[in-house]
Amino acid sequence: MTAPILPRVVIRPATGDDLALTASLQCAFLPHGLFPRLGERFVRRWHATYLNAPHGTALMAELVAPDGNRQPVGFLVGATDQVRHVDDVLGRHRVRLGTAGAGALALRPRLAAHFLRTRARAYLRRLLKRPPQRVPAGAVPPSAPASGAAAPPGTAVITAVAVIPEARGSGAGKELVRHFLTQACARGAVRAELSVIAGTGSADGFYARLGWSLVEEHLSKDGSLARTYRYEFGPGTGE
């Protein structure tokens, strides 16, 4: 009996046409933190900052059936250099993101009150500071990433990665992460990091199997236990 031919996983760059889906997946499967709680409209604008960005990357995973039918099943957004990507976002998108965020908070008074208690001062300080200057290649940028503690120079960060439940186990998540690491290494990153909320399914085991190491546990601004994982690129290797 001939074994069935299973769909294969294909990874491609995300485009503007994918943003509605990536925002939907983020809000459905990665609802933690401030940005997903601002709604899909805001998340679309946020994810757009990773498209065609000098230090950002946005990837889509598709399952391709034997008949050629392609089904999008997951996405990844991240920065191949977190510090420089945040500087780029603040320089090019601060007004658009700030306006969209304020509008979303105005429609969500309870979230707005929580924002004022936990994040307002830090966000306003970033939004109101002088636009960052372009940093020459090889120089250490002066600012820290917006996500929290400063990332060391040369650190890539996976901001979000999600795969629909029906496609988990297909290898889509593994391929998204592998493609991101390949891009980050090619652009000069020496390590990659990501943060997961403890207890969210099998995320811990997933990253451990891919060679990531747990390096820190801390409480998020919302009081959840977050775990930081790190992947070190070996000298002289492709990853």
C-alpha cells in the first residue's frame, strides 16, 4: 500500500496582504502583553513595521498540498538586530503607531487605566525622545529595545511566532524558527532570544528541542511569569 503524500512546509516572506491573518493569529494564540490587547487593527500596523525593514523580518509558513494548493498556517515576526530595529521603528513609525495606540486605548478604558499604571511613563519617554540617528555598521547603538531590558549588541529577537492548531506537528513552527535563525546569522547576529509566558502549551519543550537554552525567568508588567530563551550561534557555522 502506497503511503499518502503529505503536504510540505514552505516558508516565504510575509507581505501586506498577510497582515490581517498575522494579526488574527497573534491575538488568538499570543494574547499576552499590551499590543495584542489593543486589537487586531493595531497589531496589523505593528506587524507592518517588520515588512521590508532593514533589521526586521516577517515570515509566513504555508502547507503545500500535492495538487499545489497552498494554505497559510503560521507566521513569525522578529528582529535580526533588536536594538537597531527599535531605533528604526521609532524613527519611521512612532507617530503612526502612537496615534493608533492612543485610539485603541480610548476605546478600552480599563486597559487604558492599566497602561497608565504599568507602562505610560516608559512609553512616553521613548515616543517623545529625539529621533534616533542612523548608526554606522559595527557601532553600538545608544538606545535600548522597547520590549524591556536592553539587549546586548548583536542580539536577534523573535517577537512572535504562531501556528494554527491544525498544523501543529507539521514542522511549520520549526521551519519558521530555522529560517529566522539563518537570516539573523547571515546579518551578523551572535545570539537570538525570545520570551514565552510560562504554562502556554508546549512552548518550553519546543524551544528546548530546537537547541534554545532557558536563561532567565521574570515577572512581566502584567504579573505573568515569563521565560527568556537564548540561542547562541556557533563560530564558523551557518547558525
